[in-house]
Amino acid sequence: MKSLLLGLWRRLRGTPGSPARAASAVALGLFIGCQPVYGLHFVLVLGVCLPLRLDAVLSYLAANISNPFLAPFLIATEVETGAYLTTGHFVAFDAAQAKAMGAAGFAQHLFVGSAVLGALLAGVGFAVAFLIAARRQVRRAIAETDPFEVALGRTRARYDRAPRGDRVYVAAKLAFDPVCRLAAELDGSLGRVLDLGCGRGQLSLLLLDRGLAKSVIGFDSDARKIEVARAAGPEASFSVADLATMPLSPADTVLLIDVLHYLPAAEQDALLTSAARALAPGGRLLVRELDAGPSLRSALTRACEWLARKSGLNRGRASHYRPARELCAVLERAGLMCQVQGASERTPFANVLIVAGGSPRVQVELTASASSTRISAAKA
């Protein structure tokens, strides 16, 4: 039964092809949708799309331009257009005019107007759909050759057998979370990666797939997420642990992505200090957190995090947000040099990424916008 339904769905979607084929399906649907043959639109779409192997689903969606909200305006426009083309003037919609025109006159105006308006909308729809489809085709071509996009696809495929909610979450994080590209484009090898609060493990597995990480060890307090991570990355090591109390093994790169705010300030300081001590010489510590402040973006970030906890998507404790300068001060006292950059590209959030490493101490001056942070360094 499942194979039969899949075969039917593929038949309805037609033969994948050029942007012109997709645009033709849209144009056809718009033209049919403008015709006053209500109840037959789906049959007409199938009757034309199936023999031509066009996308009947896309075409029928376009045909729904005659939905209950738009149909009254569409019919009125068609009648006026038909009246102007056949009589040279528009008609007024009143009882006297309707009686004088009669059903035959009304039908004539409607069918003439629907053919003309349908053709015009089909032409516009073809042009718009062609541009959109062509742009998507170019993006797919780029994605197939861009090493980062290829790695994203391979990492996403690791979760194909995960529960649906986890697949959707991981796909969204890989597609839209700017920290993925920021971490993947760091200079040099990341070596042994220690991912603290790894969740489902998608970021560290992406780094592993890109060849930036030689090995991955991940910890999280959520046992269910760890099970998903283990299934996706059997070559990595993922374990359940309490980050506030566990000892940290040496690593070349330590990840603390969206983790610290689940801990009270004292535990945050302790974890940052432990992570700094776990770094091998020349190693780096990556911290992504909300740069707490009075801005609207900061408030929105807090609200989304609150919803994630209340919905069970994240199971951390109550949130404790701090300005990035406070986190940098802790790392400076541990002997690290900090670099702060915005980590909210293409999102409405107020996150920053702190990259800490080396032995010099630095003073980080944060301006009103985290993305315009100025860094001044001086040797200890």
C-alpha cells in the first residue's frame, strides 16, 4: 500500500525538469483556476498535467486562486473585463443592470473575461515562477559543489533514521544556525574536540565530517538526545554527564554552544575555568551565548529559550544570562585571549561567539552591538 501511494505521489508530481516546466505548471493552474467551472478545476488540472507529466500538485495549488476569499473579486473583475471587451464599456453591478443583461449576457461577459484574465495571470505567474525556480536551481548547483554545503548534507543524512522531531530540529539547526559556518570556517585543525552540552551532536559531527576534527567526545545531561547523537555518529563518543561536576579530559577544541545560561553564575565561572585548563597548548574554546542586555533582540532570544524549555525541546534548568564581557573576564583570568563576534546572522537573536585561546590576556570592549566588538590586547 505504501509503495502504491508513493508511486501515485510521484506521478502527480510529474517529471522533474527545467524551471520552464515548473513555471508551466503554475501558469496552467492559474489559467484553469480563473475559469468559472467550479468543482472541475482539479479534474482539468489532472487532465492536462498527467499527459504532459507536469507537476499536478503545484498546478492545483496555483488553481486555488479561486478560493472563497478571492473568488468574489475574481468574478467581478472577469465580468467587467468581458463587458468592456464585448461592449466597449464597463457594467454596473445593480439589480436593474443585471435584469437587463440577463443570464446569457452575464455568462458571456464572465467567460470572455475569465479567458483573458486567466491568460494574463498565467503569463505573470509563468514569469515569476520561472525566476524563482531558476534561482533555486542555481542554489542547488552551488550547494552540490560547495564543500561546506556538501558536508551539511552528509551530516543531515546521518539523522535520517532519527525520530521525526529530531530530524526536523537538526535540519533546521544545520540550515539556519550561523554557528555551524562560523565554527567550520575557523583556521587550522580543531584536533580533539570536546563538545560540552552537545545535544544531538550535529555541530561536532559536522566538524568531523569536514575533516576539521580528528575525534569527538560529547557530553549532555539529556539521555534521549545522547541516544540520537550516538546513532548518528557511532565513530564519535557521546555520553550522559552533569557538566557542573564532571572532570574534563584534555582537548584541542572545547565547544560550549548555548550551554552556560543553564547554569548559575558561579557554576558558569567554574565550567569556563575547567574548560580553559582542559585546553592543550594552542587550543581554542568556543562559547556561544546571548549577550545579555536591554535590547529587543536580547528579549526575543530570552523568550524563545523560555518557550524551548517549557515545550520540552530543551531540558536545562532556569536560564542565567550574562553580558559577554563578564564571560570574557572569566576567561581572561584563566589566561586566555578572547575574540568576540556576532553569531546571529540571518536570525533575530542577540547571540555572540567567543573564541578564546592562547596565553595573552586581553581586554574586550563591547559596544552597543556585539557584532561591532573592539578588541585590544596586551601581553600579561
